[in-house]
Amino acid sequence: MTDDRNASLREAQRLEDQHDSSDPYGAAIRATRMPIVITDALQPDNPIVFANDAFLQLTGYPRHEVIGRNCRFLQGPETDRGEVRRIGDAIDAGEAVVAEIKNYRKTGEPFWNALYVSPVFSPAGEITHFFASQLDVTQKIQSASDLRDANTALSQAKAMAEKLVEERTRDLRYALEQKTLLLHEVDHRVKNNLQLIASLILLQTRRIPDPDVRRTLRSMLDRVSALATVHRKLYQSDDVGVFDVAAFIRDIATELVGSTGRDDLALDLDLETVVIKANRAAPVALVVNELLTNALKHAFPDGRPGRIRVAAKPDGQNFVIEVEDDGVGGAGAFEDEKIGFGQSLVDLLSRQLSATVERRDGDPGLAARVTIPIHPHRAVEGAEG
């Protein structure tokens, strides 16, 4: 070992003499801020025979502890053994090699070393030395590691957030499904109960001889049937929170005209899709029922044939319902005004809906136009529930 050490010192001195201060290349290697060592490939274990000041500053070792030693003295407990073998294999094969490897200073402090090793050939083609430069890239490696850690943490946080959102969405979907089932069941039961009430009213109507009382009960039966139709439509809807006005009008108008048993009454429907909140369905349904019932009762007396037009269309922030007939019109129409209930009911429901009602002569017949806000800015009094 002493002989190898002495040989390394002699080679180091030879290099010093060969590249003294008058040699610009030797001076540049000594003065450069890049750590550099030169090893002797002709000696056993390829010892270091030259180390510049930058290398000594990087590693913290004095020169006399560097010269004569193999570069492996910079290795430590966390040095990648696979990378060490790769560097050794390249040196054994006489090839240049580039690597980033964890080394250790004299104090034991680790640092990441960007290492470049290349062979130096004699004129005869023999490898005599290896030239190795180092660069401390600890900050770069640490930044990359921090970035990977941050990306990993971000990915984990994102995955956790997505899982929480998925779980919450699943819970909300289940809750909505349960609510929908419950409301469908409620609408179904209300519809059945209203149909039962309608049947009782119909039975009672048949037992009462007074025609005025029978007409009153018949009007009540029509209103109950209209509400039953509302709940049937809500029960059949996929979205229990909304109500399709056009679909309802199509059903109720067809049923009312059909219930007269008259083939001489024509029904024209001019309907566009209008969707409102479900809690406004009942008052809208009753308004439509009153207007249609009034036309059927009073516009075509004594078997007079005729036509009824029912329209529902959106109009900006409102939707409009129109009921027109070509009947007798004039004083013969709106006979419910004699008792005041039919028109009073329409006016009351219209106030609940923040709607306006217009009645006019149709020449012939009469026309009623109801304008209802689709999304009222204030709560609809009495419409909830």
C-alpha cells in the first residue's frame, strides 16, 4: 500500500512538473471553479494523482487525503450501488461515462455529484489516465424531488377530493332517488284519494233531484278531477320538481270535451312546452279547468255546434294560456258570475300566481287570456305544499 501511495505521489509530482504555472492548460485546470481529478489508469486501483482546488473545496478533503486514493472514498450509505457498478463497468471498458450519484463530503454531508469521466490515451492508443469532472447538483435534484413530492401530494389530494365528490354525489343521488320515490308515492296516493272523492261526489250527484245542486256538485267534481290529473302527471314525471303545463292541458282539455259526449264540438290545441315548478301546478290546473268548463257550459247552448281553441306558449319571462270559443258570447257567457264563484276562483288563483287575466268578446264567442310569470320574483302565496 505504501509503494502504491508513493507511486501516486510521484505521478502527481510529475503532472505538477509537466503542467507548471507556465503551462496555460495546467493553470486553467487548477484555477477553474469546476472540480476536476485525474486518475492513473496504469496503477492498481486507478488512484487519484491530481485534484484541483475546486475539488478539495467541494469535498472538504485536504489534498494529502485525496492523492493516491480511488474515488470510491466519496461513496456512502445511500450511494446507489447499481450506479457505482455502471461507472466501474465503463471505466473497465475504457469508455466515457456520465452519471448523477450521491457522494459524501469529509464532514459526512451528502451531496449529489454530476460526474463526467473520460479516458486519456497515449500516442500508442493505451489508456494512461482518466479525467473526471464533478458538479454539485444537489439543489437541482432536491428541487426535482420536491416537485415530484408536490405532484404526488397533489395527485393524492386530487384523488381524495374526487373520491369524496364521488361518495357525496352517490349519497346525494341516493337521497334524491329516495325523495323522488317518496314524492311519486305521495302523488300516487293523493291521485287515488282524489279519484275516490270524485267517485263519492258522482254517486251523491246521481241521488240529488235538485238540478242546481247537481250542477254545483258537477262543477266540484270537475275541479277534483283536474287536481287528480295534476298528481297523475307528477307521478308519471321523471323530475318531481317540475310540471309540464302543455301536457296537462292536452289531457284535461281532451277529457272535458270528451265527457260532454258531443261530437259537434271541435277542440283545437296550440301548445308549446312550458315547464313550471311543481308547487304551482295546482293553481294553474284549476285556472285552466275553470276557463274550459265555463266555455263548455255556456258557449254552446241548445246543441249549438262549435269550436274551442286552447293555447299555451312561452312569452319572454311569462307564459300565456288562452281559451277561445266561437259560441254565443255576450250575456250568455260567464253565467257563473251570477253566483260569482267561477270568476272569483280564477281571480283568486291568478293573484296567487302573480298572473293577469283578460276577458274579451271573440266576435263570435269569448276569449280569455291568462299571463303567468314562469319564475316569479316573490313567493307564490298559498301555492306551496
